[in-house]
Amino acid sequence: MQTNSNETKQPATPKKTNRTFLIVLILLVIAGGWFAISNYIHGLHHEETEDAQVEANISPVIPRISGYVTQIRVQDNQKVKKGDTLLVLDDRELKIRLDQAEAALATARDNMEAARATTSAADANIATSQAGITTADAQIEAAKINVWRTSQDYDRYANLIKDHSITQQQFEQVLAAKQTAEKQLQVLVEQKNQALRQTNAVASQSHATSRQITVAGSGVKQRQVDVDDARLNLSYAVITAPEDGLVSKVNVQEGQFITAGQSLFSVVLDQQIWVVANFKETQLDRMKAGQRAIIKADAFPGHAFEATVSSFAAATGARFALLPPDNSSGNFVKVVQRLPVKIEFTQRADSLVRLLRAGMNVTVDVHLD
């Protein structure tokens, strides 16, 4: 009889199991409902995306001249300041070109000084010739007076010789004086004409030398440009950092020949970093610039960065792809596009912001107004 009573009490255990399962099921339904409702309410006031990365300005280090590398003064991940020397190129040929340009400039300046000296001498000759002309004019006037006086004497003595009032010798002396005065006047007139011709020639020479000064001045300017160009190229032999930042991917060696325009390595500028979040086009209807955003980086889980929506891209990412889609080809499949949105950090003093690096993955939560 005891054995039968024990067998009749065992079926009570399944009731407890069913009751526990029911309680667990009810809790799961409540939790699921709460989760769904909270996500729904959150979605009404927020837009999120995991398609977001940290961005920064990256400045490539590009030489302006070709040459051999003699010194490398940086290494990977080294912090540099604006103006710090990164590379030094062999500048011996550049120094020779600068010396040549400076020598050519000195020669051009000497030529200009010689032209100026020649012009000054020509101007002095013009002044001398003009003074000679003035003197000749005075002498001519004096000679004219002498011719007039001797002509008057000749006329008087010509009347007197007819009356035999004077001797033949006296008459011949007066005639000789008259002829001498006339010859002297002719000589002086000829000298004046020669002085005029000489003055004109000197003036022409002075004009030519003044033109030489202009040409020499142009030559000096050209040589000065050559000097400036050679000095500028010499300064390019020292490659400096464009801004403060971190050096990355230094893939150049000493003794290597590099060409102008060749990208050597990069400097990641640390003045400012931001986030580019690629939101779906269906998420943009209520988003606008100035809205608050929370950024969570995969590198620092549990830490929230304060940020603000800054601007929206002018086109979707597909438009900037290497091979953008052509929907007019007939193979159209509607795909939700993503638009890059720039988001800037608002708390620059946050020490973790400085530890973020370009390319890191982040999650962006935008608070809609």
C-alpha cells in the first residue's frame, strides 16, 4: 500500500516546470516588448549609423626639384612641427648654378655702369661742343665787325689812291687787311658748321648709349631673375613640414634619386579631426546642420564623444566612385544611397579626442530636434 501511494504523488513535478516556463516566457515577452518600444521611441528622436570613420587632413610630402637624398631626419610616426626639416637633397649643383647666376648678374651690372659712363662722357662732349659753338658765334660776330671796318678802310683808301693821296703800298696794306678779315670770317663760319656737325654726332651717340642703358637695365633684371630662381631652387633642397602633425609611411632612403612631383610620404595634420558618417538617404529627412550628435569609437568602448552635425555632402558616395553607376543603361536596380555627413567634435579638450586616428571606425547617433 505504501508503494502505491508514492507512485500517485510523482506527477506533481511537471506542473512546476510548466509554471516556470510560463514565467520565463512572460518575462521574455515583456523584455522584448520593452526593447521594441524603447527602440521605437529612440528612433523617433535619433538617427544612427555605423558606417562612419574618423577623418583628418593628410598632406603629402612632394619635392619641387629632383635630386639625390643626402639626409632623412624623420621616421615613421614621428611628431613634427611646421617648418621642421624632413629631408635634405644634394645641393652642390644648385649652389654652382647660383654662383653662375650671381656672376652673370655682376657682369650685367658692370655693363650697365659702362653704358652710363659712356652716356655721361657723351653728354660732356655735347656740352663742350655747344660751348664751342657759342665761342664760334662770338668770334664770328667779332670777325664781321673786323670785315666791316676793313671794308670801310678799303673804300676810303680806294678813293684816295685815285687822287694819288696815298701810296700804292698803303692801299695794298688796306686791301690785304680786308681780304684777311674776310678769310678769317669764312674760317670761323666753317669751324662753327663743323662744331654743329660734331654736336649732332655726339647727340646721336648719346641717344644710342642711353638706349644701351635701357638694354643693360633689362639684362640686369633678367640676371636678377635668374639669381632669384637659382636661390629659390636651392631652398627647395631642404624639404620641411607643411604643418604640425605625424609623419607616416616614410618609404625613401638616403642616396635615392627622387623626381619633382614624386609623393614621398605623408604628414597627417593634427590641427583638427572630424567624422564622416554615411547616412542612408531615408534617414536625412529630419537631419540638419547644428544638431547634437554622440560619437562612440570602437577603440574606446563606453566613452561618448560630444559632436555637432556640420554639413552635408553635395552628392552621394556613388557619384564619387571610380565607376559611378549609370542607371540609363537599362540595368536599373534601386539601391538606397548613402550621403556623407561631416560631424565635428565639440569638446576638443577631451584627451581621448587626441588619440583618435584617421580611418578609425565609429558609431554616430544624431539627436533630431
